[in-house]
Amino acid sequence: MNGRRTLLCSIVALFVLPVLAEQHVEHDSSIDFGKYRTYAYRKGTPAARPEVQQWIEAAIDHELAADGLKRIDGGADLYVKTYAYAETGIAQGLTFAYDPAWDVGVVMLDTRGITTGTLIIDLQDAESGATVWRGQASKAIAADTNKAKKKIDGLTRKMFKDYPPR
């Protein structure tokens, strides 16, 4: 009986794995990213809450500064545009419960609301206006502000992990 329970739990686990961050980074491989020394922000689609937009920009500033770029107000080599939005949907999963009285497992459908945030960061060549690097990440939004800020920092760090592209 123990083997059947383990097998059933393993099968159910395939359906109830937590939502993982979806992330994608792409760049123009013909560009020499070493030529970029300064950056400035351009209008994109800011986060609905101003403090969240500030967290996003602070995370980007941290990553670009670590790569030797300096933020300036105008006349930069590179422009940063951010697009931040949230979508609310329904997440469904299976929940497993064990009833020891009957020595059986019960599988139940679990439905709940979930809000997913998406952040797109474009780096554009100031001279041509072409997007030379884009990072995109989506993840379930945390209601706790400290956790939300940490998620933004973590996602941004992962996006810029291999910046500048080699």
C-alpha cells in the first residue's frame, strides 16, 4: 500500500508544482556592448504603483552600475525602457489528502485567484533607437511588500546575469 501511495503522490505532484518564474533574455549579437558607458531612462509602461516602479529602476541601476554603466539625465549611449503590468487569473491544481480510516487517497481540485506580474526591460541604442537587449520575466506577485521588492531584485539580477552578452 505504501508504494501505491508514493506513486499517487508523485503523479499528483506533477500537477501541483508551484508556478516558477518564466524568464527570457535576448540581445543583438552584432552589437559591441563594450561601447556603452552611460544610460538614461525613457518612458515605457511604468508599474501601476509608483513605489514599485522605483524598486524596478533601483534594481536596474544596481545591475548596470555593477557592469560599469553610469546613469545620466540626457545624452546617454543607451536608453532603458521598462514595461510593467499585472494580470489576474485563476490557478488550478490538484491536492492530495490521505484518509487513514479507509486507507485511501483522495484527490481534490483546488482553484484560487493568482496575480502574475510581468516586467520587460528594453535597452535601446541611443543613436539608432534599436532595441539591442531585452529581458522579460513573469512571476506570481507577492502581497507582502518586502517579498515583492525581493522578487523584483532577484528577477532583475537573473535577467542581467550575463550582461553584457559575450
